Amino acid sequence: MSIFKSITWFTIITSSYTNVFIAYDCSGPKLNITSFNSLQVDYCEQPPLPSSRQVPRIKLLQRAEIRTIFYRSCLISVDYLITRCSAFDDSQVVEGGFFSEILILGAARCAELHQKQAYLFPTGGMVAGLKINQTITATHTLIGTLDREGNCQGASYSSDRGTWKNVVVQCNYKIYLGEGIANSQTKDNILIMPTGTRLKLSELYGLDTFKGEVIWSNDQILQSCDRSDFDVLYDGPASIIIADKKNPSSHETHTYMVESENIVFALKKIKKTFACEIPVIQTEHPQLYILIDSSFVNQFQTKQILPYNTDLMAYVNTKFVYIENFLRTTMTSLYADLLNKQCELERKMIIQKLSLASHSLSEFAYAMGEGPGYTAMNAGEIIYLLKCKAVNVEINTLKT
């Protein structure tokens, strides 16, 4: 038995600039798998008729297509080295004992990491003094102990890669915190990163190939806001269509509808937000907002709309619809018809994506997953969509 006079923990911190490449590992026991029946897609159910009430005046606002948004990013890659303690207290590398992975923190933990600028190791200890737009490297012994004299004491360790006994697990952490400015294209609900990666603007969280996890906020439309940047598309009375809850955990659906001589449109309420510190309602189209508060209704003035912004009137997928006078029906039936058409459109899109599977499973996985990081396989008429795990990839250049 070895007698330890003292055990010293070492944490080595260095600072450097680096680029990390992220790929996807589609093997392993813990994968998110979704199955699809390629021969049958459920039909749409007719929604129940909702109730309605009148609103004396609303203003439909449109903001410019492209804005800049401040983002934060977190990227933590870990290199694992697993060694086994031998009879002479030295260590030997076990089979499969070296691998790397990307730690996925989530939006909340990434925001906390930026706030504290310190990372806590899973088994205790921490790395403080993290720098923005720099990579901090730190070593940490996750399992077992090693001292400067070479004495070794192991323990059991289990992960997705396997299970080992009497081993020492040493980790090399590369922690990158980034900040910067990205472009938001609200028309297509896209956030364009400086690296070229495109993320969904409304999700407020995404994975960039080089920056790692990215978080941002678009609750406030503009921090330095100019009300002249907003066009008033409509000013007048409207109706609110209120649909009942589909289940106890859901919420009522509020849809604002307008019927005038030349136009009928319907826009669904998503949440309450602010436009130039004025409370407005964000609709299902990220570029359109509804102002209903009579105290602020005169803050945005009607002016001539620039030609390149008028194409919003033709976007069927936002339910901003023109209808000929002889085709107009009651507002309640229009609401039910819009919901049914939306369901039918989504059903056709699913059928179209499923048809890709017979030609190319990789194209089906990219289309159904709406981006990289997915793969697919089929078993008869059932198609399985697998969400792969992000992993760290390093390029090793060999001289010949």
C-alpha cells in the first residue's frame, strides 16, 4: 500500500486564440430518435368554431428586414485521457482511453457562464478569470488521483464511451466565450452569424459550427430605437378571434382579423413585447407587430411605404391574405378556413419531405431536421430520424 504524504491538485491555465471545428457523431446508445410512417400522414381535423369580439382601433406595424443583434457564445471542448493504475503505482493508457467531446450547456448555463466568467468542474474545483473572445485551457483530474511523485490511485468511471475500473481520468478543457454582432433577417426568421451559420431567430439559441452554443435576445426590437423605422400597414378597427384551449396545458389562441373593402388579413398573437419601449403584440411573423394600447396608438405615424417593403402583403404563410370581395365569408369561417389551410400545407410539406427518403436518406434527414446534425435510416415503411451528438474535430497535419 502506498503512503501519500501529500496530494497536490494542479490546474494549468493558458490563454490562446483558436478555431474549433464541430462535427456530428451518429453512433452511441443515447440518441434522440423519431420515427415516421412513409405511407401515411394523418389528415387535418376541423377546428372548433371560436368566439370573437371587436377592437375599436389597432395599428399593424412593420419593421425593417435586417437588424443587428448582440450575441454571446459558449464552446467547451474536453479531451479525455483514461489511464489504469498498475501494481507499481504507475499508469497505463486503457483501450479507447483517449477521446474528445463537446459539452452542451444550454442557453441558461451559457448565460450564467458569461455572467460569472468562471466554470465549475463536475467533481469540484473551478476555472476563474475567463476572457471574452479568447480560449482558456485548463487541466483537471476528473476521477482518481495522481501526485507529482507518480503515485496513482484509481476509481471506477462510466460514460457513453464505456466503463472502466481502477482508472484515473484526466481532462483537458478548452473554454471559449465569445461576443459579437450578428445580422437578424426577420423576414425569414434567420440570424446570420459572422461565420455564415444561419440560426432560427425566434429560438434565441442555436449551435454555430465555429462559435459553439449561441444565445441572443430579441425581446427589445431596437436598443437605440427610431420610430420612423416602422411602417404603419393598417390603422383601424379589428376583430379578435379567441379559440378555446386544446388541452389543459395549452393557452387560448388570439387571432387579430381585419375585413375591409379591399383586404382581409389574420395574424396570430405570439407574445407581448416592446417596440421603442411601447408595448405591442408580436405576431407569428417576426416582422409584424400589432399596437392596441390606445395610450400609444398615435406614437407611430402613417407614411408612404417604400416599394421593397410592400411584398409582405403577399406572404401567404403569414396569413396576411388578400381576398376578392365575392370570396369573402364571415370572419369566424375565415378563421377556421385559414387554420385548415395551414394544416393542409404543413401536411403536404411533411409528405414532400418523406418522399425524399426514397431517393436520398441524407437529403431527407437534412430537410426534416432543418439543418445539419441528423441522419436517417429506414426499416420497411418506417423511417427513423436520428439526432446526432456534436463532437470536437481536430485536424492533424502530417509532414511527408
